[in-house]
Amino acid sequence: MTFEELEQIATETRENREKSPCELNVCVAAGCLSLHSDAVKKSLEEEVKRTGATCRVRGTGCMGLCSLGPLVASEPSGQLYKSVAPADATEIVENLEGVPVPRLLCSREQPFFQRQNLIVLENSGRIDPEKIEEYIAADGYRALVHALTEMNANEIVQEVSKSGLRGRGGAGYPTGLKWGTVAKTAGTTKYVICNADEGDPGAFMDRSVLESDPHRVLEGMAIAAYAVGATRGYIYVRAEYPLAVKRFGAAIREARRLGFLGSQICNTKFNFDMEVRIGGGAFVCGEETALIASIEGRRGSPRPRPPYPAQAGLWDMPTLINNVETFANIPSIVRRGGDWYASIGTRKSKGTKVFALTGKVRNVGLIEVPMGTTLRQIIYEIGGGVPEGHKFKALQTGGPSGGCIPEQFLDLSVDYESLRELGSIMGSGGMIVMDDSACMVNVARYFMEFCMSESCGKCIPCRSGTAQMFELLTRMTEGTATARDLELLEELCDMVSSTSLCGLGQSAPNPVLSTLRYFRDEYIEHINDKRCRAGVCECGSAVGVTA
Amino acid sequence: MPLTSKKPPLPSDDKRWRIVNGTMRRHGYARDALIETLHTVQESFGFLDKPALRFVADSLRVPLSQAYGVATFYHFFTMKPPGEHVCLICMGTACYIKGAGALLNEAQAALGIQAGETTADAKASLMTARCIGSCSVAPAVVFDGETMGNVTGKNLREKLAGWRPA
């Protein structure tokens, strides 16, 4: 594959699209699909066929505003229709070129769309994820061809370092540094692994990227493989994401067909191929050494680091592991340069971050904002605030490893350091808005139950500590706890976080610590007054009392 | 180790074993194909049982203990046959905040079983998931593989009643 051939495919695809003046793009990613967007698509197709309209109906990826799904975008007018039912097909097709259907209109001028800055999601909702040609027409695979034919491995690592990109799985390790380590380590075979085991409950960014633009991730992985000298790749996807597995599998086959995977890619000496591995529903497999064990066909138990996977990973070979979103940033960085990427974001956190905004907020969906955006902007401008009749209480980030951030810190800008200072973490990008109907003690108990049952059982602090903490939190929610239990809980938090083997145990106390830090009075009320102000816990006579 | 070790015979004439064998062949009977193969077994038969584990372990030359360990470690694998219908309630954070707990209680009452169990008439199984990534339409429930968003207690009761006509 050369630039000329790539350009030819892009031109042909664009010309093909221009043959039909109108296009109806129906979101067929997981969110809209669960609201039956497939039936909407079928109905639109039938209507177009029946009326003979010159219009193409396409299935595309996620358009972001999932709470108003199923979403349909009408091109070239650019109108976005919300909550479309199959019965709306006639009206939509009738008004393709005329006045749009006002009843279904969803403005693109609202802050939800205007406030975003799309890099990872730039093609999401705009291309058919099952057609490689459409990705190529959207400048896809140009970065790979450019990298292979005009850059050497070291230059790519330099470019990624310059971009300031940090691991989007949550820990924020500098990506360029990681790549450099793998590139420098000698090994007969090296591996690239994409961590798509998006285990945090309340997070669906990676799912959406894989379902909406799988080739972007694949291209990023191929560039990474070239940069570090790897020849084999794996993508480890959760079994709970069957559609992502299917679409990525199809993307691999398509990429092989056009020669982006295989041997002598783009007539160079570079050989690289990859396969999908399906996870088994174990949260701990998001931890890199456990994930490697799982790919090797074993139980997902982590092991102590060092050695880090960069030195001894899959089958003890140097292995690069990055998250889906990290790889998805790579094609843009190679195409537009590290300096361009570094111009976005804050001093220490560059670029954009994709968040899954859910919970008690008006606009639920997938967003991508520059680092440094404030939490208040995300919740109130993009998210539209908490629905009528309730009051904001806390924002949960980082899943079971993160924490709850109260109102007074909402003006803080989003970056790795500031979230950590607040006792939470960036995490993979789940943001769950909680209102006054949530009990923070119960939330802490919820996450502890999660960590307890997801603990792999290898190290004792995590295996027993999480169970003991869960027991203490249960007593509090049931109204049988004493002041001594609270002391014990705090001791255990310290012990589990400082002595556990892997990140799961080390961060398991975070939800408890952060709720204790900001909502201690709720704990005291549960213990002393046997009262739950949100009315969630049945901890005594005052059940159902709301603040 | 001899290069051509003898493969164990298929446990029965059931054609589904050939699908299982196909997965192992595609991976060159490599040991690391264990999880992939168990996925195929569960997809084909609905669950894993001891003969299946023994067959896969022997074919891939891994100890039976390892196959059993893997099968019981990962939540996705089940060693109990599921009911005719499966109701899977998502307990992810977004669903929890929007009342998944109440839905679970509702389903347990309607079916008369606890999460992880199957009704005595084998009509329905009730499962919970950590998070199915459909947080935008929370609370979400998967009925026989099809995800339904913004589920209410009424939706849930109707759907479950349809599975077990009185």
C-alpha cells in the first residue's frame, strides 16, 4: 500500500458517497442499539426503497448524546434527530431536503456538542465502522503509511514523547517513555497488547471507540508495533462487549485484506499481525500482569513488578501494553505532529480525554474534552446539570479505584494530578454524577462489595481486608456499627492500600477514604443516630428521612 | 515431547464438539488457547461440565486442575446449565445509582429465586453483571442476549411473566 493507492481508495469512496445527495446516518453503537436503533435503520431503509428517494441509509458509530437515542443524522443538512422511533421513518424521508422534522430535532448548537474537542472520537458517528474504505476516506491509515515509509522507529517514539501523551487507562504513565523502554529492550519476539478490558463499572469509552472506529485503534497498535519492534499483537476485550469483539474482528480481517497487517506491510520489512482475545469477566485482568496471565490461558492473577511487562511481559518477552484510548490517539499524533497535540491541555496533562458521563445528569453520553476543562463545565454546561428537583452531591471518577468529589471542588480542572490530590483518580474515564438521593456510606459499601468479589485472592491484605471492610460498612448501613468500627475501618484502609500486591487492592480503599474525607458526617449519622439522610439504608427508626 | 501427540476422542457424536475442536485447531492446540476454547464450549453448550473440561484439558495438554481453575476463576464461565431464558441485570455504578438494586429485588420476587439461580422448571435464570457498558441507558437489563435500556419495574415484570405463562 502506498500513499497513491490510499488516496485512490479515499477518492473512490468519496465519489461513491457523492452519488447519492442525501444520507441518513443511524447510530448502531451499543447505547442506541439497546433502544432499538436497528429497527429504526430497517424502517428507514424500507421507506427509502418504497419512495425511491435518492438517499443512503448508513449505520454509524456513537454520536455522543446517548440519553436522547436512537440518534439519526441527516446529511448534508447536518440535522440531528433524537429519540427516533421506527414509525418516524416516513416523516424523516419525506423531509430529506426540505424543512427538517421539528418534533425530532436535536440542536447541535448546544454546549454538549460545542464544548467538545474531538480527536479520539473525530470519526465516531461519522463513518461506518464496518467499512475500512470509509476510515481511509477520513484520512485513516495515512499515519501508518507515513510512519512506515518516511520515519524510523526512533523518530516515532520521539514524536509520541513530544506529544506528552500519558496512559489513558488511568495511571497516566508517559506513553513515549514506555515505548522507549520496550524499543530498547532486546528480545527475540516482542508483543503489543491493547488493554480493552474496560472493567470499571460506569465506564464505556473504550467500548464505544471499538464499536465506532475500530480501525483507529488498530492503526495505533500497528504504529506502536513498528516503533518498538514488535511483530505480534493482541487486543484483550471484555466478553461483555460482544459487538466490540465482532467489529474489531472484522476490522482485523479488512486490514489484512488491504495489507495493513501481515508481512512486508507497505512494501517494507515490517511484519505485524494480531488477534482478539476475549476476557472472562474478571476485573483484576485490567491489571497488566493479570491480563498477560489471562492471554497465556491462565487464571488472571497479578505478579509483583518489577520486572515490568516492558522488560518481561507476555511469555517473558518485552511487551508494550496500552489502553484503547491511548492507541486511538496515536494516528492523530503521527499525522499532525507531537507539537500540535502538546498544544492542547494543561502543563502536565496534554491532549483530550474521553469521559462517559452518566448518573443523575441531564445529558448522559460520551464526551471528549481538552484536559484542563473544569468539572463544573463538564457537569453543568456539557451535562446540563442535575435534573429538576434534586441537588448535586458528588461526582464519582475512577470507578472502584477512584473517589467521590464534592461540590466545593468542581472548579478544579481535569488532569491527572489535580484529581489525585482530591483523593480520586482520572481512571479510565467514567464520571458518575450523584445527587442527594445517594447515600455516600452505601456508595462506599457498593464499591467495597465490588472489590471484595473481584479480588483474585492471591494476596491476603486484599482478599481478607476487602471482606473485613465490607463487613464494617454493612454494619454501618444496617445501623449496628459503633465508633470503634469506624476507627477499625480507617486502620484497614491504610493497611490494605499499603500492603496489597497490585493496583486493585492498593486502590480498593479509595472510595471509602474519599467519602470519609468529604462526607464524614454521613458516617457519623449512620453510627450515632442510626440515620440515613438519603433514605437509602435501613439503619434504624429514622428510615426514609430525607435531608 | 513427541510432536504428534494423540488427541483424545470427541466426548460424543454431538456435532458441537467439532466446533470446539475447530477453535483448538485454529490455535494449533496451543496451551494458551484454553480460555478461547472454553468460550467456544460455553457458546455451543451454554455451560461447562466436567466431561467438557476433561476433553479440552486433554486436547490442549494442560492439567485438568488448571482448566478447572480457569473455569471457576472467571465469572463469565458457568458450570451450571442455564434456564431456557436468561435475565441479566446490570449492577454497574450508573445502574446502581438509577435503581438496579430495586430491579434485582423485583426480579428475585417475580421468579422466586436468588441471583445466580435457575427456576425449578428450568424456564428462567437470573444473573447479575458487573457492568455491561450500557450506562447511558441505565438501568439496563439483558433479556436473552438483547439489551433493554431505561428499564422500569413494570417492564421487567411483564417480560418475566411472558417467559413463564401462569
